[in-house]
Amino acid sequence: MRKALPLSFVLLFLPSWLAAEVAGRVTTAGGDPVMGARVEIAGTATAAVTAGDGTFRFPEADAAVTVRIHHPRFETLEVEVAPLPATDAAPPAFALTSKHQVFEEITVSASREADAGFQPVSVAVSFIALDDKPTVPSTLVGLLAGVPGVAENGQGGQFQSYSIRGVAGQRVMTLVAGVRIVTERRAGATASFVDPMLLDRAEVVRGPFSSYYGSGALGGLVQVFPREFAKPSFNAGYDSEGDQSFQQLGVGGEDWSLGISHRQADDAETPDGERLFSRFEQWSAALTKKWDLGESTSLELIAIPAIGRDIGKPNADFPGRTTIYPEENHLVTRLILRTGDHWRVDLWAHPNELLTQDEVGDVRALVDNDAFDFGFNAQKELELASGLAARLGLDYFGRRGVQATETTENVVTGERSTATTLDGEQDELGAYASLRRTFGRVTVEGGGRFTWLQQSNVGAESTSKTAVTAFAGVTAPLGGGFELAANAGTGFRFAGLSERFFTGTTGRGEIVANEDLDPERSLSVDVGFRYYASKLYLELFAYRNEVDDYIERIRLPKGALTFVNLTSGTLEGIELSGFYQATDALRVTWAAQRPRGEDDAGASLGDVPAARVEAGVAWQRGAWKAGGRLEHRFAEDRIGPGEQETPEADLLSASVGYRLKSGLALTLTGTNLLDETYLPSADELSVPGQGRSWGLMVGWNW
């Protein structure tokens, strides 16, 4: 497979024989680009397929031509296109009419990003909108539920983390509005500090993505985008389990938006009546502001502040060991400059703080983690020739003031001690390039990244390392509505500052740092088939991911934990998803995943979830709206280190809503309606999820 990569790059650089004389841009009714539409010149055999930015080009220059634009999710459009008056003239836009709203939603990805046209088309990507969920999720994990390849990981609660294709923790990258989120928690970063009511959608890329986003995307990527409120709206709700309540207010105008949310909950209970230490209170907001600077140049500001208080951690050690996070503070800011000649420059910053309190017997440990993360990115998109485009970029990710100060106190004797167990810095610089070439209806793409990393900590020598990653992929129609999507790529992850330098107390007990950790590396192969019909969409992917120098957490003889490059292993599996638009009012969805992971000795790798299948329905007619989702989780006894067997379970959730003419909407929800006892993950400290709950939401839109 490694020998196949150079061949793909040779294909990308083949000379072009088509002149870009007649061109156009295909969009949705909302102006978002439509990729993969077939454009035919009427009365001829000449055809092209739209690129990621929705554009197509033909060599005809003498006169106008009539083209027919076909896409399985949109009505066919026939239009006359005249030659461009100049080679640098902007091509005209042609909007397609969606056969049903769902087809437009699945076509449009995260296209608000300037580089959306360069998102790889050969990888497995899922897009989830808040409005698609049958019940209102209270965490990001709840929003991601049902995405093939994604599963809960860790110990639950508001800080529940997730895995992608059996890869979890720091190996999965999380982005909030394009800003990379890093945490000192060993379970990995999440965007749980942002209320889901403030999110417009989430994007999940399954598989290594290091060539696009750098270290940390070894297993995949989760990115969330803030919701933009064009007019005033208000939502409030209550859930019976844990007496959870939330309130959300949104206001906005043509070039600005502001959303504010508050959510609070007490301890919930398992179906067996056991107490879950899952309490929390959270405030978060999302502000966007745009300025038009003229000549297709714009400036955009995104600011997302969040405050969390008294966040409980439900696990099997409770109440013998009580772990709570008294404070969690974030401020995500990003400034984006876009120009008409396809330049994009953005600056971002993310000061953050997490306070962890761990109490065992008479001893209480309080660990204060602080960090200031910041960075920039500059990239340029180039149209090199007809059917050949490129993206070049340079980015930087820095961390300063990464500190962990631990205060230990004996609550009986009053004895106290304070020590700074981590005081580090990190610099990461990357240069990347991506190319895409179309040959008729076939698209070949590839790219690479060079990354340099330097880390330091007080009392330790500064170290630097480099890594090179690459990917190549192809998409090709097979006829009859079928499409092939295949890719191969390498990934990597440098060990984090906490893994290399933090020695102290965590929610799992004492941890000992290891400065000598090597980077994790992977080689992944992904083959998928997509099927498009007027009302049916199917997607099937099979993958194999070989990972070297896995960084695993192990227990030392005296009981403390540490990190080592323990083994190498292979992750493989299949994923199925799709939907059927039975009528204009009724949509049926389904998804399934079966992952497997083994090390070189044949033992099971950790973080690999059990197989799952699910089915869902969404119905809307007039003022009424209803939805439901049933998921079956198979039992799993193949477990990795630090894990427990998980029993089979059936999880059912549903909702029904009604919108009044005044704009007021009422929604009744139910989760875990079968009151099933289940383990969210195989973590050895995981406890059953919460029992049956009922909720009521009241919403109003101006």
C-alpha cells in the first residue's frame, strides 16, 4: 500500500488538455456548493463533474452551450451557459432545487469554512445537525450518538469522551469552530463545555487526518460549529432524571449572532436506583460577527466563552473516591480573514482552566490545570489548470503557561503541601499541501504535511521532533448510482505535555510521567461504496488501521499509573449508514458498526467498543413533528487492559412536538424508555448509564 501513494501523486500532476473556457458553479438554493453533480453538454457525450467548490469547466469558447446538471438529490436543471469574457472572470452560479430538504443537508458539509471545497471527498465523513436528533442532547456525546464508528469512552458524566473506530483519548482531535482543543485530562478532549443548544452541526471524520490538522488526529476528527441566530429565539426545558433544566436565548441580525445557554443538573440514578455522581452547572455563549471589507474580502470573529461549576464524575470508585471538578473555564476566540483571491488567514486563542478535586478518606487533593493555547493558519487555494487545484498552507500551534499545581490536605490534621507538578511549553509548526485532479467523473486527490514539534518543562531538557504524513484517495462512479471511495494515509501523534511531564493525582489515582515516550504512528486503508437514488442513500465503509508504538496507561507494582509505548496493533471493521425518504413527511435512517482491535500478540486492544446497530424514524407534517431511535448494543467479552465486559442492551428514545401559530413549540421527549441497565463504555471504572427519563421543552421563535 505504501508503494501506491507515489503513483497517486504522479496522476495528480499529469498535464491538462482541457481549456477552462466555459464554466459555472453549481449551488444549493442556499448558496452552498454542490460537489459531485454531473454536468453534460446537451446533444454531445461531453460531461464533467463538479469539484468541491461546485465548479465545472468545458473547453467550448466559440458560442454558448446548453448544459444539463444532474444530481440524485436534486431536480435536473437545464441552462444555457455563455463563454467567460475573461479567463479570470467569476463563473456564473446555478442553484439546484432539492428533491427533499434531507438531500440538500447531506450534500452540504461544513461549507461555511473557506477550505470546504478541499475537504477530502474519498474519506468517511458524517455531518450531524441538532435538529436531526429525536431528543435534545445535553452533551456533545449525545449529539454524536448514532454516527457509525463513534462510541462513548471513559467514565461517563458531563465529561464523557468518545472513540472513533476504536481509537480514543488524545488520539482523536476535537475542534470548536476550527480551534484545536487540548486538555490535560488523560481521557482526551471534548467540546462538552459548549451547550449543544448553541451548536449548529458537528462534523466527524473517521480515520487518520493528521495530514490536514496535525498531531492528534490519529484516529479521526470531531469538529463543531456554532449556531447562528438570524432572529430572536428562546428555548427552555426540563428532564426528570437528575432534575436537569436548561435555558437558551438567541438573537442576531444580518452580520452578527449571539446565543447564551445555561444548564444545570443534580445527581441522576441508574435503572437499578444507584446514585450517579453526575451533577453539574454550566454557562456558555457563542458570538459571531462579520465585516464585509469589499472586493470579496471579509473578516469574521467567533468567540465562545464557557463556565462550568461543580461537575461530578460518576465512576465505580464513588463514593470511596470522590472526584469533582469545582471549576472549568474556557474562552475560544478566532479571527478569520478571507480574500477574493482564495487566501485565508486566521488567528485564534484558547485560555482554559480546569480545577480537579479528588478526595479519598482523610486526604483531599486539589489540582489546578491552566494553559494558554494559541495559533495561526495561512493558506492559499490555487486553480492550476482545468480539473487541477491545490491548497498550500502553514500553521502554528503554541501552548504557554501549561501548569498543574497540586495542593494536598489532610482534612483531619489540617496538614497541607503544595507543588507545581507541570510547568511546560509547546510549539508545533506545520507546512501542508493538498492536490485534487478530476478526470471526467473520476477524482484523484492527495496531500502531505511536515510537522516540527518542540516541548519543554521546568527542570527537563527541551526536546524537538519531526513527522511527515501523506494521504491519497480516489472517488469514481461505478454506474447504476454506485460510487467508489478509497483512500490510504499515514497519521501520527506526539505525546502530550501531561503524559511526558505530569506526576500527581488524577481521578484514577496517582500518575507518573514518562519523558521518553515515542510518537504514535499509523497507516490506514479505507474502502467505501456509496449508493444514490432518488429517495435512498446507502454508505458502506471497510477500514484497516495499523498503529505503531501505542501509548498505553499501565499500572506500576505500587499501584500508580504511568504511560509507555506498549505495543503495536491493528484496528479494522465495517460501518454502514443510510436513509430512505419514504414520503415527504417520513424518513427512515439506519447505522451499524463492527470494530475489532488486536495487538501484535493477538490480545484485544483497549477502547474498541462492542458492535452496534440502530434504526431511527423522523416524521413531520404540518405543525406536528415526531422522531424515535432504537439502538441495539451487542455483548462484548473481548476487552483490553483496564476494561470490563459489557452486556447487550437496547436503548430507545423518542419525541413528539407541536408548533402553535404564535411561534411557540412544545416538545415531549423520552430517553432510555425501556429502562435498560447498560454500560456506556467498557472502562473498568464505568458505571451504568442513567435510567428512564422524561423531558419537556418549550421553544419560541420570533
